[in-house]
Amino acid sequence: MDGIDVAVAELRLTDETIDLVPLGHAGVPYPTALRNALLAALPPGGCTAEELCRLDTEVGQAFAAAANDALGAIADGQADLVASLGQTLFHWVEDGHALGTMQIGQPAWIAEATGLPVVADLRARDVAAGGQGAPLASVLDRLWLREIRSQDRASDREICSQDRARNTAPAGSGVVAGLNIGGIANITVVTPDEPELAFDTGPGNALLDAAARMISNGAWQQDVDGDLAEQGRCRTDLLEIMLADAYYTAPPPKSTGKEHFHTDYLRAAMAKVPRVSGPDLLATLVELTATTVADACRAHGVTRVVASGGGMRNPTLRAALRRLLAPAELVGSDELGLPGDAKEAYLTALLGFLTWSGIPANAPSATGAKGPRLLGSITPGSAALRLPEPTTTTVTRLRVNQPAISGR
């Protein structure tokens, strides 16, 4: 909830491959009052119908302003469609089953500001079909990492004779996982022979941010650059208590959120151990996030992790991930052409493109849905709504291409 990620992408479907060109992105902070109101509405806080209406409107207006600015500044005023993933306020899970999900940010405000049709409410249909509605990052990861794997195999063939002589495996061999660290961390596992698997591993930045606010009486929103965590030491007694959470051993598909990992959850765990200093608390929560991610990757034989999201901006967390994932390789999605800070925004563009093209966008093997489903609802723009003829193509690959350089 630190702000709004907005990106502009050009997408084109050719045969079974989508080519995505990232044209630019930006991060827009929420107004302070709105961000505080959103945080207050999260569990265990309460939210009246009046507050929910105000938040849905104000987030929609903030989205509309961000989209309209990007339309002019990045897209040169030319776009066909806006997609909005929304701001999650509650993800309703009971006994491992997702029963509902709520993302706010009224899309009518975006359509009114931009004049473009808007695809929004992208999680609910998967939940209605028996799925978790998350992590939707699996939609991008399974297509993109499959393409990355095929490129790796081509590289492997070039160096296989050298590797056989050294009796080592090629760097691109094995199981690749996409990792996104937002408030909640999630992975998508892509293997050579099995269906893709994706699930939330547990807290990403959610407890870290809650702890920063807690120890500063609300003055800090986060531990910038992991500076405070770096000064502390992991409290193994507290870590063991939090690692005993049954969520971590539950089988996928599974999803979670801030309705589970919140300030009261943190206080309840801390009450079971002697006093914990601020730096030690943050160091312990860094270890919790890194450990649960690494354990999930190790359980599925992951040998290469392609990571993105706000958590990757935290050097202390990155170092912990490298240490605990080893010998698996950790690389940033930026190194492979997809900006890590904007990956979720480009994911949202992909989801909107798939829906607009009539292509199911969920991954039943990842979410547990009964089958493929078209996702989202469409709010018309200023013109009559004219959808393209639905494609019958099965999409199997996503290529990320860099924009052409002007003058060449």
C-alpha cells in the first residue's frame, strides 16, 4: 500500500506467443491521508459501509489520475485499454479455501478520466470457479519463464560439451521459479515436465512494514533499505514461534494476505518471548520472509529464482535470500528485461490484454480453479464498447522485447 504502480505496454499475439514491449512505468505515492485510511481499514481494524464507499471512490480517483498521467507522459496519448488490478482490502480464506476477495478502486473513475475501456475486478471469477484468485503473477510467470527456459536450453546446447567435460550441469538447467515480494511473497514454479505450480509463500513486506510502524509509533512506513534490520540479530526463539504457523505446511494451491499477517499477529508472537528490540525484530522478520521463500523453493527443487517486487529493493532481505536459497541462483527480473519494480503493473496489462482478446487468463494448476476462465469485468470508455473478435489461439509463450530506439 505504498502507492500505485502504473506501466504502459505494447502487446501483440502472434501464433501462440505474446510479445510484450515495456514502454515505461512510474510509481505514484498515495496521498498520506488516503494511505493511512487504507491501513486503518485493514484487519484487525474495522471498516463501515461509508468508509468502504469513500475508499473505493478515492482509490479509483487516485488510479484515474495515475493512469491519465501515464497516458500522456508515457503513451503519448495513444492507448486502447486500461487494466486495473485494484487495491486489495480483504481476501477471504477459510480452511484453505478462498471464499471471496475484495479489491477497491472504482474503475468508472479511470474510464471517465482516460476515455478508455477498463478491465478490472480480475480475481473474483477465479475464486467463483473454486480457485484462490491468487497469485495471479503465475499467469505472467508461467508464460515468460517457459520462454526463458527455452532460451536457456538453446544456450545449454551450445555449452553442453564443455559442461560434460567438467561434469557439471549447465547454468540454465533445472527448475525455474518466479518470485514476487510485495506485502505477501509468492512463487511460480516452472518445471520441464509438470504443470506450473504457484502459491503465496507467506509474508513478504507485510510484517516488516507493520513492525516499522509499530516500533516508531507510526512515524515510519518501512525500514528503508533494511538499515535497521541490518543492525539487529535474528531472534531464533521468535522465529521458531512464527515458523510454526500452519500456513507454511499447508499444501498448495493456497493464498494468504494481511488479514492473516498483521500487527496483532506480530504482537501475539512477541508476547511469547522475552522483550525484542526494534532492530532484532526487523532482523527476525527478514529471516522469516527469506526462510519461508527458500523453504518453498527447496521443496520443489528450484535451481533458479527470478525475483521482482518491492522486497528486492531491500538489500538486507536480498542478502538473506541469496544465503538461504543457495545453491539456487537468485537473479532480478530486470536482468532479463522486465523491470522488477513494475512487474505487477505489466502483469496487469497482460491480464487486461488476455481478457480483451477473449483468452482465459487464470492458471488452474496454480490457483486450483475448476478450469480456465475469462477474468474481470469491463467498464466502457467514452465510445461504444467494441470488443475484438475472440481469438481461439492457445497462448504458450510470452516474450519480453525491448522498445525500438528512435532513429535506428
